[in-house]
Amino acid sequence: MSKKHSYKLTVKWTGDKGHGTFDDRLYGRDHEIIIANKPTILGSSDPVFRGDKTKHNPEELLLSCLSSCHMLWYLQLCAESGIVVVEYVDSATAIMVETENRGGHFSEATLHPVVTITDESRIDEANELHKKAHELCFIANSVNFPVTHKPVCMVK
């Protein structure tokens, strides 16, 4: 039997500068992502789309979701396998392609996790667990573009 999980948040546009959307050059792309009992995330569009470069944009948030979900699954799998991870840092990248109709899509994302474990004899196993984490990742299973991994494992 499958379990269902529901999520709820509010996205509130805060970019009205007194003219509404009368002219696309006169309104801001600023917004808030509000989730009960959590800090509000200040968002905007990417600066190339007239957004505020100091705020998070949807494209960055999608990439962060891919990276975070993969990391959380990976850490769980390591814990279950008895691999002790003491550090995990991912410098994720993605490419979005604009289409002629002004739309677009992500064409790829690459995760670059650098993982530090305590047992050198388990490096190969630790690297292999990235494949299983990818298979289980809720977000990676929800996107229609390839998500690849270039892991590095070190020992401390």
C-alpha cells in the first residue's frame, strides 16, 4: 500500500510598485514563499528575467531540491549500511534552455557531491550508494531531464 504525503505553502507576490502589471517593466518579480512555522523564503526571478539577484529564484530552488533530496537519501543509505559520513558538500549545477516562445526547460542537472567518510575500505561502496540514492530521490523521480552524479569520496 502506498502512502501519500501532502505539502502546503503559500507564494505571495510582493512586487507591485503601485501600477500592478500595467507594464512588464514597472512591476517587480519579488515574492515570498511562506510555509507555516518556518522562515519565509524571499524569491524573485532570475536577473536575466528582470529579477532581484539578491533573492532566490525558482531555477535555483529546483536545483537545491534535487541536491537536498539526493543528499538526504544518500545519508540515510550510508547510515543503514554502517558507513560513517562526517562531511557532505555538493556543488550542484544545471542548465536551462530557453525556447523561441520565451518558455524553457531544464536540459540537465549534475550533482558534484564531495563526501568524507571514516573508513577507507568503504570508499567504493560509498560511491555506489549514490546510484541507489538517485533511484529513491523523490525529486529526481519527478523531473523530465537527466540528473547525473560525479561523486568524490574522501577519508578523514
